[in-house]
Amino acid sequence: MARRLSPILPFLALALAAAALASCGVPARPERPAWRTQRENACLAERRVRPSAYVQIANEMDGPGICGLTRPMKVTALQGGAVAFNATATLDCPMVATLEDWLADVVQPAAQARFGVAVAQIDSMGSYSCRGMNGQRGAPLSEHSFGNALDIGGFVLADGRRITLVHDWTRGDEQTRAFLMDVHAGSCKHFSTVLSPGSNAFHYNHIHVDLALHGRSGRSVCKPVPHEIAAPPDPALLANAASPARGAVEDDDSDTGEAPPRAAFEGGDTAMGAYGAPRRQ
Ligand SMILES: [Zn+2]
């Protein structure tokens, strides 16, 4: 006499088959960590940045891989148009807000004290770019991959004088070197990562600043260690301090057009992890 099959057996078989498919089928696409979008949204909700002719909110940039940002900002100038970018920068809201604070608290006071004029332009060498930290395949993703970083190649003062990291960090006159050290040291009070010339071989020509989360303790990276600098000159002497502008800084802002890094498809977001040896950001 044949035994009757239990009526639940077919359903059990279906459930097992579904579980097997889920475990060895196509893996789910890695997602950008939620904290990034949450931080962007909080920045906008708190109105830390207000859209203007110089700061415009674009559509979400989603991918390749986990690269991108929810509310990208296309920035042509800061401080209400007073400080231009050499090329449109694509940044997230927290970076734009922090750059505004940094200009007001660090850069402009230093420029006034050292040169008697304001900074009128930031020469960017890169903002959003889906790439690995060291530019090699398989490397962890840089904060640039999320619009959460900026590479600063130099500044142009309101009198037309151009200051570059590649020349003036070590070979500028005393006040120009001191200005760049002011900017470096002050950057470390505003950003969670600051890598300037001397931090490693990759940063010989720019200051990298970002707002990475370095673990839950919120520690920061500031390299090289800021050192003693010359006192500002007598303000009475500043009227004659301007010198002729030098040649244009290299302008290679934005993506390089190369293939996206493999880490973008592996969820290679290390910002919450340990921060290892110095490397290009
Ligand atoms: Zn960088």
C-alpha cells in the first residue's frame, strides 16, 4: 500500500530550491553605505548649504558600483561668488558647507594677514572621481568616489598672484610658505583627513581634504604634522607685497575617463575601517 505524500512536501521543496538559488545565484549589487546619504540629507535639511547661481544641486549620481552621491552639488564658486573654482567641482553637501567654514575661518584670515588681500580662486585638481585611493585596480575607494573630498593645487589672490602647492610649499617666499602652512594647519581643524606635501609621495603638488569617517571614535588624519611658521608681516608693508602671477596650475579636475575601479563593485568603502599607511587619497 502506497503511503500518501504529505501535502506540504511540494512547498517544502519549492522553499529549498528558492533558498539554494538565493545562496548561489547572482550576488546582490553592493550598496553605498547608508551613512553617506543620511549625512547628505541632514546637511540639506539643516540648510548648511543653500542652492544659488554658484551652487546647484544635480540629480543623484548612482554608480558605477557604489560610487556616487545622492545630492551632488555642482559648485563654481564659494562665499557667494567671491571665491571661484578654476573648474566646476562636484561635491557633497557636507564638503561644500565645510569648505565655506574653512574659507571664512582659515583661508581668508590667513591671506589677509600674510598678503593683505583675499583669496579669489581655488585651483582644484579633483573633486568627484570614482577611483581607488592609490589609483590602482583593487585599491580601496577614495573619498573622491563619493564627492566627499577635494584636491587643492593652489590659490589665486585677488591681486592676481597665483600660489601653487607644487612650487610654494617648499620654494615660495617666507610669507607664502607660512600662508600654506596656515591653510594646512587650519584644514586639520575642519576636515577629518588632510594630506599635504610631505605626507607621502603622491601629495607633492596638492592638499587633499576630505570628511571620511575614520572609525567610530571620529579620529582624524593630519599629515604632515603642522610646524612653527613665521609671524605675519607688519600690515603697513603689505601694500607692496604683491608679486607677478606665475603660470597656470594644472587643471585636471573631475574624472579621468578611465575604467571605474574594481573596488566600486565590491563595496570597497573603507571609511569606517582602520586607517593604514599613508597613501594617495
Ligand atoms: Zn584627493
